[in-house]
Amino acid sequence: MTSIRNMAKIITIAHQKGGVGKSTLALNLAYRFSNEVKTALTDTDPQGSIMQLKDIVEGIDILDYEGAESLKRKPYDVIFIDTPPYLIENMIPVFLASDFVLIPTKAGIPDIMARLKMLG
């Protein structure tokens, strides 16, 4: 594995609508990135879809969420953050600490409207 920098890059997968594939995308991206760089995954969703996988998945560290800024100091090159299917108060600090926010969207009016509301 090659180290890309001293502070972890934070990639957040977010959408205020459920069922668009945030958790699946976060997990698959983490697996893909783990082939090249030191990678971790965490979850801000109280439902904890990703956290439920902690004892099941291999090859990826699943971290307890302690705040986005503290994640940057973890010994990883990239950390993916999965988010809940609604906007919560702590999303703004997560977005501000993120190096990239990915918003998966299905092709449909409700999904596009939710994405526009989220960005608004």
C-alpha cells in the first residue's frame, strides 16, 4: 500500500433520501480503495448499517464515528463516511471537513427533488 498524505482524505456519501445506495456505495468504494491505500469506513447514521458489518467484513477498518475533524488525524489515507437518509444537525461539520461529498441519485423526480433540497 502507498501512503498519499499525512492527513486522511474524507469522502462522504450523502443523500437525504433513503434507498439510493449510500451504504452499498460507501462499502464498495472502501473495498476498491483498500487495494491501493490505507482505507477506513465509518457511519453517522443512527441506524448503523455500516457499523453492523464491523465484525463481518474483512480488509477494511470500520471506525466508530467521533467527529469528522478527528477522523482526519487517523492513520488512514482515505476514510469514507456513510450518512443517514435525512439531514441532521451534524451534517454541516461533516460536509465542511470532507474533501469530497458524493451524492448518489437514482433517475427519478423524487430523488432529484431531494437532491436539490439537500444542496439548497
